[in-house]
Amino acid sequence: MWIRQGILLAFSAGFVAGENGLNGWLRYASLPEAQRQQATSIPSVIVALNSTTTSPVYVAAQELQAGIEGVLGAKLQVLHEPEVTASSLSVLVGTVAAYTSKYGNRNISSLIADGYWLSVKAGSVIILGQNERGALYGAFDYLSRISQGNFADVDVVSNPDAPIRWVNQWDNLEGTIERGYAGPSIFFSDGLVVKNLTRVSQYARLLASLGINAIVPNNVNANPNLLTAENIEGLGRIADIMRPYGVQVGISLNFASPERLGGLKTFDPLDATVIKWWTEKTEALYKRVPDLAGYLVKANSEGQPGPLTYNRTLADAANLFAKAVQPFGGIVMFRAFVYNHLADWTVWRADRANAAVEFFKHLDGKFLDNVVVQIKYGPIDFQVREPASPLFANIPLTNTAIELQITQEYLGQQSHLVYVGPLWKEILDFDLKVDGKPSAVRDIVAGRRFNKKLGGYAGVVNVGTNTSWLGSHLAMSNLYAYGRLAWNPKQDAQALLQDWIRLSFGHDRSVLDTITKISMESWPAYENYSGNLGIQTLTDILYTHFGPGPASQDNNGWGQWTRATSTHIGMDRTIANGTGNAGQYPPEVAKVYDNIETTPDNLILWFHHVPYTHRLHSGKTVIQHFYDAHYEGAAVAQTFAPAWESLRGKIDAQRFDEVLFRLKYQAGHAIVWRDNICGFYHNLSGIPDEAKRVGNHPWRIQAESMALLGFKPTGVTPAEAASNFTAVATARNGTGEAVATLNFPDGTYDVAIAYYDILGGRAHYGAFINEEPLLEWYGNLEDRLGHAFSEKLDGHSATRVTIKNIDIKKGDVLKIIGLANGNETASLDYVAILPRGIVD
Ligand code: GCU
């Protein structure tokens, strides 16, 4: 037996009954007594005006009842019409119209669709929505206040900043989710809509509490079979379940459906039979889902079919659908994510970042009024740092929406903590200065800047069946911030985060401070250890988009180029010498980006191709900045788990343990990132690190230098994903043993063991000192972190475990044993014996 009890316990799930995350920020947890006492007068009854059981007003009353009971411990009766009696100490909820017809004119003229008026006066509460879902939003606002111990009198009118506040799911009909990291779909399985829609209803509740008013449940890479009669009926059931929450359903379309599903010979958008096919399908859909929000279309992108096949324009395609849904009040979200993924990388002036403007600018004014062009926040693809997409500034006659990504595809896939609110804020607040006038992105997508009626937000969420929704409890701050920003983008990212913390984890000051600190540090840290200075995330773009893979960016058609050579790096997007992308921005912004002197450091490599020795505004060279940033970022990531550990006992056991496991994982993988990226550019440029850290690991024992039995040295891809470019691995189904005599001074150390956790099995490991068991563990991250890493030894699968505070004497013998399992070989990269304060 290898097992030492205490260590095993620390790694077990610690299954003390606790919360599982299902209620997200809507836990309605009982307020601490001190705060409860501030509620001097609690309403005694809830009055719901004009509500049938399927109305959001009815749901609002239910929520108010559950919330007040949970938070304050008082079970209030709900009175529905016609039994209404006005009571001075009631919570009254309904629409303005219902109130007016009952109690006389209550004209709140500043309310717009979905908006609400909330009045709290000495314990008497009135919540009036401009429409039914507005009333529900107002109820959630009130509940959020009391859940946070805020009983102050208030009289507010709250209106959404933009009419479109959608979420997109990338769920496939088979039940998998593209870029989903929290288990299978809650919507689909085996080609059909699932029978039990309980989770869908719970999701709708979370979305409604943020003011989200529509969802597209199926992947933008859409399956034509969504439009079979059986699936239309299924969509109807989804819509029925979500309707009481005011969440409408829209769907993603496969552009070739008339051919692939309908059996037509063509899917030409101007062909009469194709138009007829879509018209009839649309009628069938609206028959079952009369409030269908509309369509989402990804065409001519990444291999998806589209109108260009027939020499038709993207506007022809969008308008085809716009006409079909127009009689029903539907809209078409047409994605601007159109580019050639087979671009010629040898052409210096070729640039994927130019694609959206090239495809859409000349179509401005050609889209029908119910078309909205949905634009990813940056010109490429949800990278850790991008400038705002220039397309926002280039189509003033067209409705636009911004697409943000809650699922952290390029930001650590929920296995790393990255609070993205601050990134979104930078983009939304960015002033594009169109025609020399203030033109913040948020004002453009709200329709204000160019006087458009439609516009807003689309967030790619990808929740799954995991009870934490996103796979990570802390990642829920991103969904929360997304919804709140879509309602009001002027809000502060940290303030939103703190609302979410209080609602999700309670009122303890240290809980608030600690989660605030690690969350606010998380995006800068991730940027530091993934990709700096605007070079993008530097992940392996040809595989899972998770771990490091800097070489994969260049020399292929995907266009996420860095143009890294042995002497230079960065995309030249200047007007005179480069791809001209800087010139797609309005003149005042173009001038800043076109000139290396005025381009901010954090975007220098996005816009300029420079020697590694180029000096930044900060005074550092590019290469030294890379090295320093990676060491700094990885060091910050080491502090997250200990910070979280300081909250032990203040957070329920299940969420505490699950978060801790992820933060420890992140600490190890941040070092994988650091070493891989630093090693890659060190190798490529040959320029040493001034601080002599890169390639210099005095506290590591490389696996290949240990006495090996069964383990054999092996290369990994990329080579920098192994310390000293070499790891060791067993054969399939083999066993390995690696032994080393420790030659460090006597002392207390942390022992970090680096290995690879690949798909296809759960290898079994043990570590021993002088034959005494130190740790037993399994290569089962795919289960514990809930997503697929890699089938190979690489930057995705590279990971490490750390055992803290081990007394080591010079001459002690360290042994690692590994047992392969299934297709997973046992592997080892290095062991680091780390004195206190050393991160390596
Ligand atoms: C990214 C992502 C794809 C997705 C695409 C899109 O490229 O990796 O999985 O389909 O974006 O937004 O359409």
C-alpha cells in the first residue's frame, strides 16, 4: 500500500454535504442575524397582478416568496387576482398596465420594453414592469438587494441598455457541446431534444435573473436535422419551459438545409424553391413557437455552407431569412465571423483580422431592418487580448451586436480561473471615434451612436449538465457579469463581481476580499503567462485551444499568425508596410495603432512586427517582457490556491473542495505555460533571460536523469512542453519506476511532480521517499476537470502535483512508480524539490 492517510484525504472529494452550485447566485441563503435586523419592516403579503401560471409575473411572485423565505425566514402568502387587496406592507408585482387598470393611472413614462420600476418605502414594495418580463426582472433586482442585506428605501427606473440580450449555446444534437467544459448538453441528446427539461427551466431562471431575454440552444455549426418535425416539436417544448422566465428561443440554421434536409438541388438564397422551403419551414416553426426570437446564421465560415457558393452576397443570405421571420416579428442575427481559414501565410499583406470589414463594409445599408450583424469583440477569435473589432466602426447603417465568450475557450477552459469582466469592459468602453465623435463600442451596439432600433449582446455560454453549470463554480462570475453588463454596460466589473460573490458565497468579509482579489488578478495573470503584448493566447490552435503551443500559430491557413522568426515577432498591420488593418479604424484611432510610438505596449505585437530586442514604452525589450511576464503571471497563479485555502470553513465543503482542486491544478499548469512559452522564444531567438531563470532549474531533477526501470525517454510535442525537452513514459499497459538520490541540503521542501495526464485511461502513480509513501494519485483529470485535454504528451496534458512541507535530508531516496492504464501511458517530466519561496 502506498497510501498515507492524510494525503489521501486532502485529495479526496471531501464529500461533506454541501452546495453543488445548481442555484448559482440565486441561493437565497439566510442572511446573518446582524443584517437581518436591518430589515425593520418585512412585507406581509405578495400581490401578483394579472398573472396566469405561465406568466413571468407569476414566476416573479414565486421567486419573491422563495427568496423572502430563504433570506429572511418569513413565508409570505401570494395573492393573485381577483382576490387582491391593497396592503400597505405588501410586495406588489405586475405590469404598469395591470396596475393602472386596478389602481388608476401610474404613468412611468421613462420605461421602455423589459424595463421596470422598483419602489421600496418603509418595507412596502412595488415592482412594475413595462411588460411581464420587466416585472420579473424587477423582482430579481429586489431579491438581489435583500439577499445582500440592502433594505434601503429606493425608487428606481431600470431600463435595458439594448434590446438584444441573448445567449448562444454551441450544443450539438448528439448531446456534445462544442467548446463546452461542463459535461453534455442540457438540451439535446441522441439527435433529439431531451425529455426531461428540468435543467433547462433552471437555466432559464438564472438567465432571467440577469435580464437575458433569448437563447439559441444549438451550435452555430448547425445540424440541418434541427428542422425535422420531431425537433421542431422539441424546440416547442424548450420554448414552453423557458417562456415563463421571459426567455425566448432562437435557433442556429445550417445554410444548406434546403439541400441537406429538404432534398432540393440547391441552397441558392435567391432560388425560388429555396425561398419557398425556408418560408414554409419558418411558418412551421412559428406555428409551434409563436414567439420564436429568430435565427442565428454562421455562413461561409470555417467550412460552413453559405451564399458565396452561388456568388450571392452575405446580405442576400441574411435578407432571405429576414423576410421569412419578418411577418412574425423575428430577427436574424447574422455572424460577422466570416473568413478564409485556408489563407496563404506566405503573403505578407494577407490578414484574417481584415476579413470582417472586407466582407461586410460594402454591404452596409443592404441589410433589412430586422437583421443584426453579430460581431466578435475582436478581429480574430476571443483571444486574451485583442483590440475592438474595427467592424463596429464601419457599418453605421446596419444593426450590430457584440459577441462575447463566457465559455473560456482560449482562456483556460474553466480549469483556470479567469474573470473576464474587465476584458469585456475595456472593449465596451473603447472609443472608436467614428467621424471624430465619441463612439464607445457599447453605444454603437446599443444603437445609440448610429440611431438604430436594434442591437445588443450575444454571449456564448455553453453550460452543461454539471451542477456547477460551467464546470467551475468561480467561472459563474463570468456569466453573471455578462448578463449584468448586457443590461447596463456602464457598471464596474469589480462591483459586479462583488455582487456575485455575496450572492454566491455569503457575507463574510474575508470571503469577499479573497475572491475579489484572486478574480481581479486572474485575467492579468493569465495574459502574463499565456500571450503578451497583443500576440494572442499562444495556445495550440490546431488542437484543443487549451495548453501552450506557440509554433502552431504560424505557417498554416488559419490566420492567427505571429510571424515569429529567430529575430522578429508580431503582425505588421500598419498601413504603409503591413496588412493595412490599422487603417480599418477611424482616422484618430488608426493614427494611434499605425504608429509604433503611440501603440500601447499591450497591443504592440498585434500591430507591429519588431525585433525581440525592440524596447517597449516600459523600457524593457520585447523578449525580456515575455520572460518577466511569464514568471510574474505564473507566480501570481501560485497564490490563488493558498488564498482560497484561507477560507476553509467559511464555504460549504463541496464547492470549497472543487474550487481548491482547480486552483491547485492552475498553479501547476501556469508553470507549464511559463516554461513552454519562455523555452520556445528562448530557443528561437537565442536571447538569454537577464534574470537567468529560463532554462535554468537548479531545484529540478529531470526524469530522464533518474535511474529508470520501465520508463523510457521520449520527446513531446512541442519540445518545450518538457523540461529539458525530454520526458519519460512507460509502454502502453507498462509499469515504470524512476529513482533519484536527493542531493539538497536538509530542510523542509515542497515536492512538485510533473507528468502528463492524457486521454484514454487513468494511469496510477505513487511517490515515495526512502520507501515511505508520499502521495498516490491517478491521471484522471478528464474526470475531475471535466474536459478533454489531449491524447498526446504535450502542453495540454502536461500537469503537476505538489506535496507541501516535506522534510528532506541529503541522501534521501525518491522513487516514483507509474502504472499505465488503457491508452494512457504513465509518464514523468521532472520532480522539483522546492525550498520555501521558490516557484519552479
Ligand atoms: C472558434 C471556435 C469554433 C467555433 C467558431 C465560431 O473558431 O474554435 O469552435 O465554431 O469559433 O465562433 O463559429
